[in-house]
Amino acid sequence: YDFSINSKGIIAYIINDELYIQDIHGNNKSKLLDSDTPISMPRWSPDGKYIVYLEGWLGYPAHLVEDFHLAEIYKIDIDTKDTLRLKNNDVMENFPSWKPIA
């Protein structure tokens, strides 16, 4: 499992390329995203409104995957479930994070 916990005790986690959130007691489970490609490394924004994550392949050989694309960084709004690709290049992205609020 890959997960991240925000300051309010809400866990974001990924199982089988689906992104979920729930409280630390296991209540209020909600699916935010179901992807056709691998997703990983969810990270909460400092304000708790967004989660960044990787979507795409990490290290798989392109000839083994029909719809191959390198991992890119996406952001999802937890209220609207709108997603936005933050990076789009030919470099595999890794370890998304947020800059702390000063």
C-alpha cells in the first residue's frame, strides 16, 4: 500500500490503481479515482484540498505494455474529483511532493 495522512487525520491510499480517502478509524471511505494505468505515491497538499500522485509506468519496458507512457504527476481536487496533469514530458517523474507553506 502507498498512503499519505493529512493534518486532519484523513488517509489517502491506493489499492489496485484506485485512489481512496478515509479517516484514520476506517470510516467515511470514498473512492476518488479509478485508473486504467498504474497510480502511486499519493501526497496531500498542505491545505488538505488536493492530492498529487503519479500516473503511468515506473520502469516497465515499453515493448511489454500496449499503452505505455512514463509516470507523470497529476493533481486531484478532493471535493470535485477534477484531475490535472502537472507535468507532461519525456522524463519519468518520481516522488511528487508539496512545497511547505511559509
